[in-house]
Amino acid sequence: MSQENRTVIPARRFARAKPTTRDTAVTILTSGCHFNGKLYCRGSSRIGGRVEGHIISEGLLVIEEGASIEADVVAEDIVIQGTVTGRVEAKNRLELASTCSFDGELTTPILSIQEGARFNGRANMAAAEIGEGNHPKLVDMPTQDNHVPEVMRSGSSGMTA
């Protein structure tokens, strides 16, 4: 077949949506690694080694079992499975797994502590930011038949002699 009779189909370039950094970037510091200083991560991060100093993550931060952290930590969401000493702030949610050992101060609007986790310190349940269209919900939790237990009634100590 001659060159003139061939139909050339150009390779198509597929238009890709520009991925966001949070969706694509992954930072991994494996066991055996030691970092001292300020660690800044974009996207999801997993730390399995030792970190001293500061950790700032713009996504999910997982501190793996066996990791040792002596740092001030700020991230969107945090799961602690290893050992952490310091101040921790999760802007959305913080989970202390059953293998976690935490000593320090934490701040988060949502805190989950699994059975077996060791927590020594102070927790501040900061309210989520309230913006336009994001209003807190008030939940009325009536008891059965709207009965108020004796210990809850005004003027009653709830104790009997």
C-alpha cells in the first residue's frame, strides 16, 4: 500500500480533568525513617516512622501503628494508630485507634476513641466553622413519654437517704 492511500488517524489526546492535589498527592514516611523539622504535606499522608517538630497536612493524615510522633500536628482529618506526644488539631475529624497511645492536647469538632486506645491529656471539642448555608442543628432528645429522670429535675439532688 502506498503512502498516498493510507489514512492517518492522529493519536487522540484525552482531555483530563485537572486532578486536585488532595486527590492525587500522597506522602509516605515509612518505618525506619526519621524526620526532624517542619513536615508539610499536600493530600493524603501516611507516617510510619519517627517525626519530631511540626506536621502540617492538607488532607487525611494517618499515623500508622509503630510510628512515633513528638510534634505539633495540624491536618484536615487525622487517624492515629501509633504513638503521638504533643498538640494535635484536626479541622474535621480525629480518630484514636485501638493501638493508639496519645499524650498531649487535641482539638477537633469530631472525636472518635476506639476501645483500647490510650489517651492522656486534654481534649477541646471545637465547634465546626459556621458559614453561609452551614448552620448547626439543634437536636431534641426526648426521653420515653417525655419523662424527665429524677436526677434531672430542678431542685432535686437525685439522691435518696
